[in-house]
Amino acid sequence: MVSMDEVKKGLRDIEENYTRYLISHFREWKKWAEQSDTIYEGREVKEEEVPPVFLTEMRIMKVIKEMETLGEFDWNNQTLRLLFSELSSGPFYTYFGGIIAHITIELAKLYKASHLVEVGAGDGRLTEILLARMKERNVQTPLLITDSKPVVEVAGTKVREEYPEMEIESMIWDIMKPPSTEMLTRISHPSIIYERYSLTYTNYQAIANLAQVGDVLVMGGWFNNTRAIYGYDKVFAKIGLKTLLLNEVEDQLKKYYPCIYPLDSGVKKAINFPYTTLLLAWR
Ligand SMILES: C[S@@+](CC[C@H](N)C(=O)[O-])C[C@H]1O[C@@H](n2cnc3c(N)ncnc32)[C@H](O)[C@@H]1O
């Protein structure tokens, strides 16, 4: 097993960079959290009053609330699709993807990993970021990308065409269910599971399933570390996002992983940010 000190040392620069970025980017989180309560209660908040980094989130929240008033939720709504696409191509999402990729590659080196596994890969946006970084750094660890939806097979075909030199497989895996025997036989160990914003659609049970596959977990799903629930939590819950409490996630992780490390504790200290945004666990 790689020690806590080795991991901390290997990731020190990236932790400092990430912490600085988050402190600056989310410094006005409390103002937005309170504004989101106001929106949730159906009262007006002017766009110009919302800290710019939260503007797209605010617009999404308003569309979801409007749909609720109309009585039906429509994922195909053009405005909603455009807003989600704006969010997922925005500066934070992209930067965050780069950080997850960087950490995964550093840990793959430290661990001499034999397999990387992405869960909740969706249409492969994070996969693309990881593969570009792997190519830059000449890392060729085999990769398996998974998701509960068939879209992952499309993403798999695309990245196999883009990176013919890499060993990339794709398959469907609903992480609320244990991995199939087929999947278990495909994975070589030590293995690293990484993810961004997919655990947040599941619950604590998923950890036991992940632990059957990954010797190391890089979790970029956000975990609530204060138990405070704001308006945006309540509205995003309507589209399937779960509030997962950090201490309960840690309790589950402890059953399978002796080492657990939140990479952004400096953000909590500096601005009391109520989410742990990057959590690592390994054995
Ligand atoms: C917000 S998208 C994020 C996609 C991708 N991780 C990224 O960062 O670009 C959430 C993804 O989680 C997947 N997901 C939700 N529940 C899941 C489950 N139980 N098992 C596996 N994937 C799941 C969805 O299908 C979707 O692709």
C-alpha cells in the first residue's frame, strides 16, 4: 500500500493549486447559497446580484422551478440543454476535469496501476481530458470507461478512434449494483477508479460496489460536510442529484479503505465551503 505521506507528497503541488483556485472561485458561495434559498421560496433575485461564477447554475435552477410550476420536467427543453452544456463547458468544470485527470495519473504512477476505470463517464467529457493528459505524459495504462447508460458505448467508440494506440474498453455498469463477473475478470490490479459528478446521483450503497473494483478511488462527486441544505440542493434534488453527507461516505469507505484523504480541506478552512469536492481513498 502507498502511504499517506507518499500520496500527500506526490500531490502537494496540485493540492496547493486546486485549493487556491477554489478559494478564489467560490469565495462568494454563501451569498449565492442564500440567494438560492430566496429563489427556492419563489421570490425574485436579480441576475446582476448573483456572483458571476454561479449565474449559469442560477439560470438552471430557475428553469427547473418553472418546469415544476408547469407540472412536468422536460430534459429535452432547449434552454435547459443549452444551460447544462454551458455549465459543463465552463471554466470550473474544465479545470476540475483537468485536476481529476492529473491526480489519477499521479496516483497511477505512484501505484504502478494496471488499470484505470471511469464510472459515470456519460458522453466521455472527462475521459477526453484524461486521455489527452495521458498522451502528453506518455502514460499507457489500460482504461475501462463505464456508465449506467448506453451513451458510454458511443463515447468508447469515439475515444478508441481518437486514441488507437491506447487500450480502451467501454461497458455498462450501474454502480448501484455489484460489478458483473465479466467486469471483474477484465480488471487487473492495482486499479484506480475515478469519477466526476456521478456518485452524486447514487447513494452510500455504491461505495461497496466500487470497492470490489477499485484499489484507489478518486471521487469528484461533491459531499456535504456541514449538513446545511440550501435552495439549490432542494431544486437539483428534483433532477436526481442526491445530498451525500461526507461523514457517512467516510464511514462506508472505512470498511474497505484504510486511507482516506480530502484534497481540499484548505478550502473548508479558508472560506468554510460546505462541500468536499475531491475525496481520495486507497488500500
Ligand atoms: C452529470 S453526468 C457526468 C458525466 C461525466 N462524469 C462528466 O463529468 O462529464 C452524470 C453521469 O452519471 C451517470 N450515472 C448516474 N447514475 C449512475 C449509476 N447508478 N451508475 C453509473 N452511472 C451513473 C449518468 O448516466 C451520467 O452519465
